[in-house]
Amino acid sequence: MANTPSAKKRIRQNEKRRLRNRAVRTAVRGSVKSAREALSDKTADSAAVVREAIRAIDRAVTKGIIHPNTAARRKSSLARKLNAPA
């Protein structure tokens, strides 16, 4: 167990960040999943759903939760599926 006050504080901070990161990562996964489903069904609002998923990915990157290259890869994949010929 941690002995110094700074180590105890670090443990508290890490736990808070872990919970926040998990929540944001789960939200991103959910929005990407719903975007993929909308793209597979080719619904009328699939472009809006994809745009929302891309926004969620970008927010996760600015918070440092996912790597920028991972975000670029996911956004590119969604955009390719959105713009693919029917």
C-alpha cells in the first residue's frame, strides 16, 4: 500500500480518471456501433448518426482517451462506408 501522501493522492486521481476514461470509451464504442448499424441498413439519417459518432471520437481524442491514429482509422472507416456506392 502507498505510504506517502502524494502516492495516496496519485491513487485517488488514477481511480477517478480510470472511471471517466471507461465511461467515455464505452460511449464512443456505442456511438460507433450505432453508426455501423445505420450504415448497414442505409437509413435516411445514417449520415447524421455517422457525424455524431465522429464527434464522439474527436471528443475522446481531445481528452486523451484514445490515440489520434486510432481515431483517424475509425473515422476513415466510417466515412468510407458512408460514401461507398449503394
